[in-house]
Amino acid sequence: MPVGAYSYSQGLEWAIEAGTVKDEAGALRWMGDQLEWNLGRYEAPLLARMMDAWRVGADDTARELDERYLASRESAELRAETLQMGHSLRRLLADLRELPPEFVAQIAVSPAPTFMFVWSGLAAIWKISPPDAMTAWLWSWAENQTMAALKAVPLGQAAGQRILLELGGRIPAIVERALDTADDDFSNFAPGFAIACARHETQYSRLFRS
């Protein structure tokens, strides 16, 4: 989807600047930890809940979950990222003119929807199963992060393929666990990631917007 995801690194660029990530092994460890903790224990189960709300027409619940997701963004850049991508995806869907008008009207209710809000609604409209949608969400994130690492570490194409092969192999188990995660067990507690995202905002030389 042409929504600008390629322009964000989500703190990875600062981790590279700080020397935390400096090779293939470090990049895999950084991304693997995020996949396991930030996405697997928070974003993936929240995405499933949001899809459920869309499917049953619980618009208020979907918007509440959207607000919860936005509040979980640890830095100004992460917040701006999901809002920009949400706006871009909503505009793209309106331009395509191939979706039910009631869906377009629903996402228009929110003045500033997150990317997850619009994306989950689209997945529900297209009747994509939650496990498949969660897998796609996690894979898309892993692919974007790997591309950021290829540009900024830098890494070679073969290294990128090895990283994706490893991360992709972990996704099915993460999806299965996320589907069984109770609401009270949602957690995106990852202080190192939050610090990296905040530090990126004042990084002198940057390729990425987060």
C-alpha cells in the first residue's frame, strides 16, 4: 500500500547511531525483541479486537480501541507515523471508489484515524480471517524494518533474506499466542524501544522519519 511506511524506522535508526545495532545479528535481535514484545503482546491482539469490532458493527468500540492504540505510541514521531499512514490509507481508499460507501463513511467519522484503525476495518470488510490479517500485519512490519536495516546499518540483500526467514518463522506462534491473550494481559512495555524512538527525534543526521 502506498502509505509511506518505507520512510519510518521506528527507532531502529537511532539504535544504529548508538551502536546497539551494528551488524546482522544485532539487527535480528532488535527486530526479534520488538516482534515478540511490542507487536506480539500488544499490536497483534489489539488488531484482532479491532477487527472483531468492525465485523459486528461496534463502531464505538472500534474507535475506543483506536484511541487506546494512539495513546500507546511512545513518542511524537510514532504518533505522527500512525496518523500520517492512517490518513494516507483513508485517502487511498476514497480515491479507489471500490469500497462500500458505508465503510468509507465509518472511517471518515474519526478526524484522525490511526493506520491500524483503517487497516483493520479494510481487513474486516474483505473478510480476511484474524489469524491471516495478524500474520500480514506482522510480516509487513518485519519487511519494512528489514529494509530500513539494509539501508542504514547497512546490510546486504542476503542478510535481509536471512533476517526475514528467521522472523517469518516466528510469526505463526506469535499469532497463536496473541489470539489467546486476554485484554488485561496486553502489554507493550519495552523501555529501550521507547527511549530509541524519543532519542531519534533529536538525532542530528537522519534518513527516516521515526
